[in-house]
Amino acid sequence: MRRLGLLLALLPLAGCVRPAEGRALKDLQIGRAEGGGLSVVVEEGLAAVRGLETGALTLWGNAPALRIRATAMAGAPEWWTLVVRNAMPDAVLSAEAGGEPLEVEEGPSLVPTVKTWRVRLPPSGEARLTVAPPDWESPRPFRFAALADVQEALPRVGDIYARMNEDPSLRFIVFSGDLTESGSREQLEEFQERLKDSRVPLYATLGNHETFTLDVQYQELVGRGSQHFSYQGVHFSLLDTGNGTVDPIVEEQLDGWLEEGRDAVHVVGMHIAPLDPVGVRNGSFSSRNEAAALVGKLSRAGVDVTLYGHVHSYYAYSNAGIPAYISGGGGAIPETFDGVGRHYLAVDVDPSSGVEEVAVVRVD
């Protein structure tokens, strides 16, 4: 009986050995859906399927370029309406099946980041759709914004978007977690609704606040917690570190992403930094051994810059020679007396030379 009691006491701890495992497994299903006579797969899970019914498919994009495989079933309509929310404002839809182009009609776009098209799918066989800016694969310099930690300041985040809108060179926002206070469906939907105030899309990973609900809604509404994409010759890897660790499933994915971006400029973002530059605020990984191993891996792979959140301030430091930035300026309760206030980073990258500049842009 004493052994049984000890076993029962240890069961909850055993369930916490890999606290992010469930999210890592769920990531693998993002971008897949069947319904209304259509089977859909978004390659690399770079969009969440937000709606699929007869004749209509709605996606929430989480990368500048989306590749979609769509297979119509017997009796399905020929014409389908595709709506992509959180899309690049200059994105276009190209579609083909069997090497032949498909008919595409562009619809109205009342919000810059919400794009609508009608596409005529073949009655059988697979169609391939690509939603992306025309030049997304052409290496050239560009600028993006880095932001994290909005949390309870969600009603005021429009001020930050307004400041970003003043910079026409920004292509998108990389968000390093803590979109909301508790990660509830209502808060995440409000975050996405308020994002309409931004003229550019926002590509995110989750933070610890998105894990506060028992039934995590983030992946259903936003997309994968860990993912990789490229844009104009620069690679981006976003990792789920919402529990102060990287799950082994994500670690294995990261190995492939690092190899893919080894000879290119590579930006890596996550919420909780492996190593906190101050080190006394529970602002880093739970295991210093894991943190050192991850930072060493990023360094050996030639990562150009790492972007973090979680600490509600601004810090610039170095991880094993990699420039590192904590920028938790989305409006969450700031560090006491630091005077930094709400801010974001404007990051200039050149695929031929690396990260050119990282500038703090103050909003308050």
C-alpha cells in the first residue's frame, strides 16, 4: 500500500517531464483538414485552417508564403472561395494542377492583410495553390519588426500598430509570445481582430501565458508553436519555449531547420530565452544544461540573431557569439524603474551580408 501511495504521488510529476509534448504533437496536425468535399494540406503547417465548408476555405496565415495542396472529392463544386487572413498585403494566388494553370479571380480586400480569391479546382486530382508576394523567393534586403508580451495591454496594442504603420518599409512582425493574458479563445480572437489595425501581418510563436488554459486554443486559432519559413533569402525559425524548455520533437525539427539555413541568414525567435542576461528573475530555461546545449547548437549552425520576450524590457547581449535581444515591450507590466516602456525592434536584414541593424523604436 505504501508503494502504491508513492506511485500515485509521482504520477503528476511524470506527466510534467515533457510539458510541451502535447503541443509539439498537435503542431504536426496544423494545416490539415477535410470537409465540404475538399481535402486540404498546408505544407509545413504554416497556416491554421479556420473554416472549411462546401465551396469555401479560410486560413489564418503564419508565414509570408503558403503552399497548399487541395484535392476535390466527387460531387464537390468547381469554384472555391479562398480567404487568407493575416496575409501579406501584396500576396497573389497562383494555382495549377497537372502542370496546367487554374482559373483564379481576385476578390475585394477591405483590410490589407485579408485576401480573397476564387479558384476553379479540377473535379478530381490534386491542385497546388501558392499564396505569396511575387518576389518572396528573390534574395534582397528588407526590414521586419520584432515584438512580444502584449498580455493585459491588448486594448492598447493599436498604438503600437499605428507606430509601425508609419514605417512603410516593414514587411511583417515576428512575435515572440505572450499575445494575451491567459490564452483564452476570447482573448486570442480579440488579438486577431485588433491586428486588423496593422497594415502588415504578424507571425508568432506562443508564450507561457498562452499555456494558462487547460485546453490550449493557440494552435487552433493561430497555428504552430514551432515552425520554419524563409522570405527573400532569409530563414526564420520560431520555437515553442512556453514552458522554459524545447520538446525533443521540436529539437529534432530544429536540427533540420538549422541545416537548411546553415549557408543563409538565419533568425531564431522564442519566448523564454535559454539564458537570461541578469539571471535572477526566472526569465530563462529551467535547465542550464539544456540552455547551454541549445545555445551551442545555434552557434555552431551559424545563426545570425536570436529574438526573445518574457522579460518586459529591452536587453541586448550575446549568446555564444550570437547577437541576442530581449524585447518584451508589447505593453505587459514593465520592469520596475527601467523606463523603457512600450517598444518594438526594427530589424534590417540583407541575405548577402546578415543582420545590418537592430533599432529600438519607442511607442510611449
